[in-house]
Amino acid sequence: MSFLEKHSTELNSKQLEAVRTVDGPVLVLAGAGSGKTRVLTYRIAHLLFDYRVPMHSILAMTFSNKAAREMHDRVKVLLGDQSTARLPWISTFHSVCARILRAHGGRMGYGSDFVIYDESEQLSMIKTCIEKLEMGERDLDPQSIHSKIGNWKNDGKTADEVADLAVSSFDETCAIVYKTYTSQMLAAQAVDFDDLLLYAYKLFKDNPDLKLMYQEQWKYILIDEFQDTNEIQYKLLKEMINPDTNICVVGDDDQSIYGWRGAKIENILQFDQQFKKAKVIKLEQNYRSTGNILKAAASVISKNQMRHEKTLWTESGEGQKIRMATLGDDRDEAAFVVGEAKRLIKAGTRADQVAIFYRVNSLSRGFEEECLKQRLPYRIIGGFRFYERKEIKDILAYLKILLNPADVMAFRRTINTPLRGIGKTSIEKIEGFAASSGLPISQWIIAQQVAPITGKGREGFKNYRSFLEWGQQAVDSTGSFVDLIVEMLRRIKYIESLEAEPSEENTDRLENIREFMSAVQEFEENWNPPEVTGAADAAAPSSSSSETRQKLRDFLERVSLISDVDQLDDVSDQVTFMSFHAAKGLEFHVCFMTAMEEGLFPSARSLDDYSRTEEERRLCYVGVTRAREKLYLTRASRRRTFGSINFNIPSRFLKDIPPEVLETVVDESFDDDSYSYESASRFNRQKSSFGYSKAKARSAPAQQTQEWMSDFDFDQRVEEERFTYQKGDRIAHPSFGDGIVQRAERMGEDECLTIVFAGRGVKKVLAKFVTKR
DNA sequence: GATGAGCGGATTTTT
DNA sequence: TCCGCTCATC
């Protein structure tokens, strides 16, 4: 019996079709929660078992490590006993490219020990280039130059190509910086994220032999999240395939949310035109959410023009209604959300099944404070990454310079950390000498028997030099990787320098270093020697490296290409905060979509461009479809942003959700007659309904705002005769504490109470959330 | 070469 | 409001 026969009951008819269609180009439009990972993994297993396709003929690419790992693990389970053998290559775009570059980078001047520069290293490299070029006083904002260069790279344009394309003086400046940047990066044996893709593409394009070799190898290519591919990834894909390659791309155009980073939704929208015989299979059955949640999601996304038509459906019931809560201000919103989360957890929901989403990371703060106050354990995904902490980056820089003697950024970071009395001028001096000698920076330093600087930096230089000298042989000696780092830390006296100055911050740093060391240990325990990529490449530099060197190389690459969402796996008893972007691909029993206000979500900056407004709408769709059972939409009538108070009007997305799937659980709208704000509020509202008043003035006149608001009406109360509560009743609320009922009125199936809370003012709350005292 | 006051700017960020 | 960067000072 074939694999597919055995497992066919585990797939619905569309999924089965997607798994079975192994030949030719296939586009699988996989709606949210429709089981696309299942399709991908079963497809791989089907190829391996039923077609006897060799492992190495399959290449599967994802965007995140997490997705790659998940696919990898699930394939492994499907393969069962046979999985003692190697698995197919399932990896991120960037890792695939890094590996290709490590094997064949010699053809463009990169050895196999190149390092990957992160965002901040890239930026300082740009700054260095600008300084080096001494170009008058033109628009020299490093940030915007950097992003311009990034855009070019994402379009597959090299430094030489853009030189002729420049249309403005800013473009010209960027083109010049781009060129210098490229040569400086090469000199430092460093690449950035975009380079990985660009250079892999260039290698293929310029080297037909390489291209043919890989095309021969990869008979089946699978790509996940295809809606997020950018131009260079698309071009790279085109290079990877020939007419015989069986390519299968999976994605959901409705979840394309990285357009601002260069992702081209056209790649998926036009796939069937680009690949003529492509078969399009739509997965529309949803296995995640309740009917009401899907209904809301459908109403939100259907307003978009640029999309493949599809409608999610489910066999499960309608479920609960989506809960809408308008709170008085941002602090009330946080109190409500955290209070509700707590209540649900008490009632049996697992804490790690509760998620709080927001449009901008800065909004996490209020929720954090509230969680601390209410003693609810939480964790934040996004914002600061572990590997971006100063102490970790310092240690990584030391490791980088051991691996790659040309790494200028690592040199700059390490030379005076811990303090060695070597300042800016000395650093420039050393770099200058090294550059004119033609030696990689650390080798030049090792070669100096006499310190090239005078004064108090002299001793420091000597120490640094002897450290490098030790490192040079340590990297190629046998011994454990952990021991190497321990010895390194001892030599540079990093820990001592922190201990010398006891402060809360330094205690944290020491703790982080401990955590780092245990990550290193874990890495070493699970480490396997890398397999050889493709055939041996004569042009590649000698690959006879010590095991320590190989570990070092692998470790640094992994750390460079890692992200935050990866930490999600260690499940724990905490609620999770994250941006809507970070939520993509995840699911939770309970989701809170917070700060649902115009100007925040959709973001004010997206309002002057229709395609960007559509992207915001997709982001909202992503948020809604993360929820399995319970979904809350919250907003604040009044919000403190950047120190000033704003009266944001409700997000347009709220209006798009049909009233029959909604229930209002708290309504503290500022225009409510029973609830009066400071007299200024109505005036203020007209003046600045958006958080960002500048952007707003351009995109949405106040008058329009007013009109729009008037047809926004959640408040469908009808007075009824009998209530559970009446004026004067003493009640308790999970987030607002004790209060006294002022008024009761009907709201949907429940009753709405106006309550005065001790110390928290007047609020409206649904009766089901309070208890009698 | 290290330190603080003052100013400007402040989305989203799979890699 | 708050954070990071620049520039002036010791």
C-alpha cells in the first residue's frame, strides 16, 4: 500500500489533490488555518515513499527558522523508522543561500568564513563609507541611504548596475555609497542579509556550470509563504529551476503583510500567468477558528481589491461572538485586557493559549505594567532580541574576529571593550595602517611587535594583540567549543569588568552571559558536521577546517539568522504579547486585538497609499484568523501617545465586521451621552482624531471623520423592563474591583451596567462580568 | 578619551 | 514621553 493510500483519510479532497499533483508548477492558495504545512509535509513524504525520489532532489524553502523546523520535524514523524537517513533540505531562503555562498563564494572573493552583519553593523558600515567618501553635504542620512541600497538589492540590482540608473542626486549619492559599501564588505569578508540572496543569485547567473549542477540536483522545489517573496527571491527561484523542475509554491495572498519590506504580492497573484501550465489549488476549509471568527475575517478581507477570491469555511459551529470593548483610556484598556485574560485563565484556559496583539511594539508597555500589577506572567515576542543585547554582541564580536580576521566591525567593537584606553583616533590609525598594509586587520595587529600607539592605550593594545595571537591558534586547535569561549572570556576579562562595577544592569548582563553559555553548550551537544553542499567546488578555498572552526562558523551563522519567534517554542505558563506581524503563522485559543483605532490600526502612515491600506487590512485579517475560539477587539476612547492625549476614532476594520457576530462587552465611547469627559474632548476630537496629527491633516479631513463616525454605531441598546441588577447594587469586577451599579440597560443578550468603581471612575460593563457582593 | 546635557524623532522587521 | 544620538566639556 502506498503512503498516500495509507494516509488519504488524513487529508481533505483539496489537500489530497495538492499533495498528489507532483508534476509541473503548482500554486496552492492556502487560506489561514487550512492545513498548508500538512500539505507540504505529506507532499514531501509522498514523493519520497511513493515515487522513490532521492532525498537530495527535494528542496523546501521557508521564511522563518521556526517554519523550517516545524516542517522538518513533521516530515521526520511521517517518515517514521526510515528517518534514520538524512532528510531533504528544508531550510530558510537565507540559510540555503548562505550555504551556497560558503561553498562557492570563492568565485566572487568570499571565503567560507565570511560573517553576516546585522542591521546595526550594516548601518555603521554605511556611516564609515560616507565618511570615507567625504562627499560634501548632500542628503547623507545613513538610514535612508541604507534602505535605498536595500531596495536595490531586493530588486536584484548590483552596485555596478545602479550606477547608470540613478535618476536623482540622492540616487547618485546612494549609488556611490553602494559601491564603496560593497567593496568594504568584501574587504571585511562580511555580507548582509540581502547580500545572501543577491550573491546566490549572481553566482547562479554568472556561473552556468553551478546553475546546471544545482538544477540537476533539485527536481522538486517547494516554497512556503510565497506571498512574501520579493523580487530577488523570485529571480533566484527562476535561476534555480529549469523546465523539468517540479515547483510547488504555497501561500495566501490575503496574508501578505511585508510589502513595505519589498515583498511583492504580484509574485503570488500572477503566478498562474508567469508559469503557464500552473495548476491552482485552493484550500478553503479552515480547521482552526469558529464560524463567527471566520465570518468576521471574511468581511474584513473582502473589502480588498487585489486578491484571489476565496472563502474560508468550517465544519465547526458558530462559536461565541466576538467581543468588542471600548475603554475610557489606554490604561483602562490594559486593565480590561489583562483582567479578562486572568479571568479566562482562572476558568481553565491555558496561559500560553492567550495572546495580546498590537500594531506597534511600543504599545506593549501598558500591558506589561498591567500584568505586573495584576501578577499575570507574560512574555513579549519582538522588540529586543536576546542576541542584540550589548554584552552578547560584544562576545559575538570577539568570536567573529577569531573566525574572520578581516572583520573590521568586530575589531571596532572589541578593541576597546572592556575599556583598554584606545579611543577613536587610535582606532582610525590602526585601521589606516592595516588597510595600507593589505593585511586583514587582526593579522596586521598580530604582526606588530611594537605598539603603533602611544600613551595609555599602549598596554591595552599589547593585551589585545596577545589575545588575538592566542585566538589564532585556539580556533584551529582541538578542544571543545564551550572551553574555547570560557578561555576567551577569561583572557579578555569581560566578566571581571562587569563585576567590578556592581549595578542592577550589570547583574542582568552577567545573567545573560550565563544564559548565552548554556545556549552555546546546547549548540555544541547537538552539533553535527555539515554535509557537503553539491559537488566539491574547485574554486572554493580549502575546506580543511578544524572542528572548532566549523562549529564557530555554524554557531555564528545560526545566531545571525535567528529571530525572536524562535523562542516561542519553549512553552510556558505565560500569556504572550506581540505585534500583529509577529503573530502570522501562530494560533491561540484567545486573542486580543488591541488599540483598534484609526491612526494606529490602520496606521496613519499607510493611509495615503491605497495598496498600503490594503496591506493593513490584510494585517487585520491575519490578526482575526489567529483566534481559535475567543476573539476580543479593544480600543480606547482616549489614548496617551508620545506624551499627548489623543482621541482616536474606532478603526475602520471594526465597522467592517458584521454586527451579528459581535457583542459589545464594555462601551466607554467618548460620545456616549451617559458618560461625560472633560468639556474639551469634543473639541479635541475634531482637532486631532488621529494619533499622528501631521499625517492626518493630509489624508483625512476632520469633516470626513465626523461623517464617518456618525454611521459608526455599536450601541444598539433598547430599554427593557427587568434586570438582574439595579441601581445601588454592590458588585465586583475582575479587573476594575468593587463598584456600585448606577444604571442597568439591555444590550444584546445581556445587560449593560453603568457602575461607579472605587478609584476608577464610571464605567459600563456587561452584567456577566460582574458578581454581586 | 570618557562623560552628560540637549535635541529630535518616534511603524510593522520572517532573515 | 522617552530614548538614542550628537556635541561640548573636563
